[in-house]
Amino acid sequence: MGCLYSKNARNVPGYEEPTVLAAETPFTVDEVQALYELFKKISSSIIDDGLIHKEEFQLALFRNRNRRNLFADRVFDLFDLKRNGVIEFGEFVRSLGVFHPNAPMADKIAFAFRLYDLRHTGYIEREELKEMVLALLHESDLVLSDDVVEMIVDKIPKVMEGLIKKSGRSLCRGIHPL
């Protein structure tokens, strides 16, 4: 891609050099350049402005830009590091870094925690867990009995606490069993 890649990309809002992003994430320069191609495709799917809007994000994930999805909304919000309603290229790469096999487990756990902390309280409350479980089941077109959903929700705090202890890092104030 070389110089042509760099010259064309510099005009994109929020563009950052692949070498800089590779140094700050688990990705190689080649992987960052491949992610830029994906970013361009997603960011031009509805509005061709070099930014990923929520509708474009949902379209890329679910092939539907109009269907509301709590999980997609939460992931979008976590990727939108600047909190300006769009995802720039640097935010895209840094956020995807948590999913890289070489990303630290503590970072993965922290991301999962923030995903489920719907009310941004520093705690994951039982109702937040249940809301996310129901949203994921709905998106998957799975229907489970209330008893099974309750059993799943009851087991999640134990699993999360075990992961937090395994990581050796305190990531939050805790999981509330409300």
C-alpha cells in the first residue's frame, strides 16, 4: 500500500498512522492496514464521511441498520472513546485490540465489565445482567423459560468474580446481586 495508502488516508477524519496504532495495540502494521480497509468499507456503507455512525455499525454487525439492539448499542458506545457519536479509525483499531488473541486478559475482562455495567455505576447489578442476557437471547431468536434465564443470571456473577480473581486485578467495585 505504501505512499498511496498514506496520502489518501490522511484526509480521513480521525486517521492515525498504522505504525502508531500498531505500537499502541496488539496489531501489526499489516493488520492495522487491513483494518483500515474494513473501516473504509463500514464507514462508507451509509454516509461516506470516513466515520462509522451507529447505523453503519449495526449494519456491519447485523445486516440491518434499523433494528435496535442493546448489545450493538453498548459495543458502539464502548468503541466511541471520544463520546462524539461516531467511531474514528483510531478508536476502531484501539477498541478492536481487546479482541486480539494477544490482548491482556485483564483488558478483556474490563471491556466485558463495562459492557454489562449499563448504568455506569461501577457495579453490575442483577437487573443489568438479566437485561443483557434477554437482549442476547432475543437477538439470537432463542426463547428460554423464565427459570432458565434466572439460572443463567444467577451463575454469571460467580463466573465473572472467578475471572477477575484469575486476572489478579481489581477491575470494578463489584457485582451487585440485586
